[in-house]
Amino acid sequence: MKKELEIWKNYINEAADEFQDVYESTLILNFSENLGLDRKEFESFIRAIENVTTVTRVREVSVSGDSYVGEFAVRFVLPKGKDAKLYYDTVLKPGIKKIRGLSIEQDKGYESIE
């Protein structure tokens, strides 16, 4: 049974790799706590951006009375061969900037994930 499960997992992963490229960006984000929203709600808003799959906190940078600053990994997928830089500059970053109470403190870029 274990062997069949491993074969199935390999099949699923290979099929996904044929049609899409996976990327991960690293961003320092500032969350305003003045809006009554918590960090998890902001993460959900980021996940709602087209092609974003996961948002993970890497580390906490600072916390003050009215803001939370943290380093986050944002993964996104694109159809095979699509321009990642174009997506990153015209969809992902502007999408994050549109979220009220959220700002990008530092953009550390993105990389392809194998």
C-alpha cells in the first residue's frame, strides 16, 4: 500500500510540474492594527490575490502598539512559461499595496521553487 501511495504522489507532482511554475517571494510587511484586523486576516487577504497559494510568516521583525512588522514568504504559481517578473510587478505587489492597513516595508524579491 505504501508503494502505491508513493507512486500516486509522484504522478500528481509530475503532472502539476508540467503545467505550472512555482515561485516564492520574500517580503517584509507592515500590518496596521488600527483597523481591528489581526495578522491572519491580512494573510487571508493576500491569499485572495490571483495565483497566490500560501502566505507563511518567516520571522517577526517588530511589534508596537499599532503595528506588526514581519518577514513573510508568499508562494505563487503561474502557467508554464508565463513571465514571473511581470506578474510580480503588476499583480502581486500592487495587490498587496491595495490592502488597506498593509504596506511593503522591504521587497527581497522572488525565486523559482523546484
